[in-house]
Amino acid sequence: MGLFKLYFAFCNLGLFCVSGFGVDPALHVDIFEEFDNVKTSDGVSQVQGFHNETRAYLFEGTLRNARVSLKAAERILQKLRGRTEFTLLLTLKQEKFSSGVLLSIHYGDQRFLEVESSGLRNEIRLFFQTSDQRQQREVFPYGLADGHWHKVSLAFSATQVVLHIDCNRIYERIVEMPSMDFPRGTNIWLGQRNDAHGFFRGVMQDVQLVVVPHGYIIQCPDLNRTCPTCNDFHGLVQKIMELQDILAKTSSKLALAEEKMKYLDGCYCERTCTLNREIYRDDDAWIDGCRNCTCSNGTVECESIFCPPPQCPPDTAPIYMPGACCKECQPVCLFRGRVYVEGDRKSVHDSKGNCLLFECRDRSMRRVEITSCPELNCPESEQITLTDRCCKVCRGHDFCAEDHSRSCVENSDCINLEAGAFCSCKEGYHALRDDSAYCQDIDECAEGKHYCRENTMCMNTPGSFMCVCNSGYVRIDDYSCTGVQDKEAKHDAREQLCDK
Ligand SMILES: [Ca+2]
């Protein structure tokens, strides 16, 4: 019972069932359609059939030659080759007490499929060949030759043969598997074994070969198909074996995965941090510009570096060194009453008006030789004299394009002036150094510098902030949100005001 349930479950999945009773032409042979010779043979004539939907033929005498042409035979056999499941269907009225072959498919003396009805012995005989070329004979006691119409169905399914007469299941036998390995040149005869023997006498109609399971249903649609055929069963066994194989492989993979999971449970999964495309491990500490940062359980935490006021010895002064956040004591030069740090330059003019350039090196201002100045493409009135170089520049000269912008390190823009440049924090940032070379985002939410109003929550962003609507509220503008009902009420109120 369980097997049948499984079978119908497979049917529902469309694994190996024929749906409905319409048969694919590739799986169906109408013998009279293919059998042109029958219609023109002596001793064969068209007569009134069991019904009028198809033509019926009367077979009489012994001068017939109702053999299909080899070309048509090949077409029919091609549909049967290699099949393990097919059904022969006939509707016939056999002359009383007569004997004769209904259909014969043979090659020489090899009878691949032959069905004979004997009116003398009241039996139906089936001849077929096995795959090891032995001839088999199966006898079904039944009297067909009674002068009345009968529907005959002989269904083969692997090793099972089922005989239906007039839609009644008469016999079901287990036999050896018939061979469907027809050689080319195999003959098909209808109503006789050959041109000398086995002449059938009577009328035949609807002679068909179908290669589907339960082919008798085509002849008797009212017969309900309740059981799988042997072929279905073999298919089922095959499928179950495949499923068992898949189940075994899947179980093995699952066991392997479970084993790996056990090790994973014992693993410590470290949460790393990412800042400026750099990845830091948990508990890492580093200096980012003017901030001390740490990675704590996947979150970067930074705080501004505190710079203690420098206590510089004589002949030194606190200055910012490249890459350092706090001022460091550096040697200085004293020149004409002013203090210059290492690398600072100063231009002076002598009594003849010549420009002399000095640079602070090792605590003293040293002369720098000037070779020549680049030619300027602006009138003299637009030329500007600078205090740290002898060569003039045109008004509007871009000092930021020189090296100055490099000193504006973090969240800082270089601002160009007429005679130099300086650093300025970007909007939304404040300076971490008094020269504004390093700047940090202003946390507007924490510092109360936001404009978020009713039903919102302030969220800090780099360089700005956002007002996020509280859950269940909808946005009115960038800074406020409202409940849906409130919004409708305000809308109605506005409309009422407009109406007035
Ligand atoms: Ca901000």
C-alpha cells in the first residue's frame, strides 16, 4: 500500500507517468494507417465495423498478401525497439470456430511477436522471442472465434503480460522479457502468418500498437488505473536506489559539516575595525592625525591628543614638525630682532637694491645663492614682492599649488592669499591644532549644535548631522517629522484655511 502511495507521489512529480489518455504520435502506431497493402490486397475489403469512427476490414480467403511494406515496417519497429512496455490493441469479429493469426512480427523463423486465435481449441496463443533468441509460447484459454465483436488488449510491461477482453482483465502472467531488438528487414503481417499459413477469417478494426504504460486504457477509458505496471515498479526501485544513494552522500556531508561546526564553536571570532581603509585588530591602538585611536570589539574609539605646553630651552622654540600633532622644541635663528625656525627663509635688500636671501640652518641665518628668477607674464604693477624669497610672483599666484597644501593634513583645506596660504578646517570640522592642519568632525548632536525638532532623533555624520524620524513618524522636512494622523490633520487645517 505504501508503495502505491509512493508511486502516485512520483506520478504527481511527473517522473514516469503518462498524463491523460492522449498518446504522443511518437508512441502510437495505427496499423491500418501504415498498412496500405491491406487495403488493396485481394481478400481484404472494407466493411461495417464495430463503430463508424474508423474503417473496418473483412479478411477472407487464402490468396491474401497483407504484409506491410518494409519501409513502413521499419517506421513501426523503430517505435518499438528497446521498449519494455507496449500494448497491442485490436477490435475484431472472428468467424465461428475459425483459427488464424491476428498479427505477426517476424524475421525468418524468429517470431518476435505473434498473436493467434484458435476457434478449434478456444485459446489465444502468444509467440515471442527472448533476448537470448529463444522462442516462447504462452497460451491463454479463451474463445474469441464466436462470430461476435470483441475488444482485445495484450499489454506487456517488462516481464508481465496482461490480457484484457472486452475491458475485462482475463489473464495476468509473468513471462520472460520479450526481445524488442528487431533486425532490419523484419516483416509485419496482419491477419496471416505469411503468404501460406495462419489466415484469419473475420473483421478487424482499430489495430494499434502503443508504447505507454497501461495502454488498454486507450481502448477502455472507463478502466481506472489503480496499480503501477511492472515497468513502473522497476523504475520505482531504480529511483529509490538513487534516492538512497543521494541520502547516504548527503548524510556523510552533513556529518562532516557537523564535525567542522564543533571546531567552530571553540573558535574565537575576532571583530576587527576599519578606518581610512586600514584594518585594525581588536585592542590595537594607533595615532590617527591628532587622535589616539583604539579598536574595541569592532568599534573604533578615538580621542584628541592632549598637547602639554612645551617648555623649550633657550635658543629653541616650539614648532610643528611634519607628521607630529604637538609642537616640538626646535633650534631657532635670531635675525634682525625676529625668531626664525629651521628652514625658514628671509629676503632682504642691500643698499643697492639687490635682493639677498637667507635661510635658518643650524641656529644661524645663512646666505642662499640665487641663480635666476623665472620670467613673469604680468605687468610690474601686478608683481608682488615676498618676504621669504627674492623672486617676485604675479598677483593671484597659487601658493596652494606649491607645497603648502600638503601641510593641510586632515579634513583641512588650503586657502590661497595674495602673499601666501593657510590651512582652514572644512565645514563641520573643528581644528585640533592652532594652524588648522588637523581637524576633527564636530559632533553636533553631543554638543547641542543641531536643529532637529519634534519627533526626530539627531544622528552625527562626518562633517554634518541628520535628523532621523522616530519610529512611526513621517518626514515633514530635514529637521522635523509627524505622525500620519497629525499630517492629515494639518493638511485638512491648511485646506480649511485656504477655503476661507
Ligand atoms: Ca558631525
